[in-house]
Amino acid sequence: MLLDVPIHDQVTLELVAVLATRADDGLLLEGVIDLAFRIEGEWVVVDFKTDKELETGLEVYRRQVQLYAQMVARATGDPARSVLMRV
């Protein structure tokens, strides 16, 4: 079966992302985004986790990929959504 897959505007793999939380607390968040692609003006940020990783930290990993999506949205000015993918 063939899938109708749209052409993506931009694809990024293994992107290092840094986010300053607030100017007064000096906190920086840093991470590596596994995959980000832009389609129809929206970024989709994907984080891959193994079944074993997800057994102990599902909520932590959901929050992590949500933060990555926020980082991408801030950096690009485009909306972004997060996807946590089990592999």
C-alpha cells in the first residue's frame, strides 16, 4: 500500500536546543531534539523512546518533548506540537 505523504518544508535531525526559562533565575534548559519537521507552517517535534525508558518515566518524557516543542516555537516563531514515539 502506498501512503500519500506530504512534502515537508524542512526536516531537522539531532538538533541541540537551549531555552532560557526566565531572565532573573538564570536557568537554562538544554536537550537534543531527535526529529523536527515543518509542514504547512507548523513544526512537529518528535522524541523517540524505547519501551524500557517509558516504563519508568512516561510523564517526564511527555513534558520533555513538550518543552522541546516550545523551544522550536520560540526559535522559529511558528507553532509547534510535540510527539512522543515509542520504538
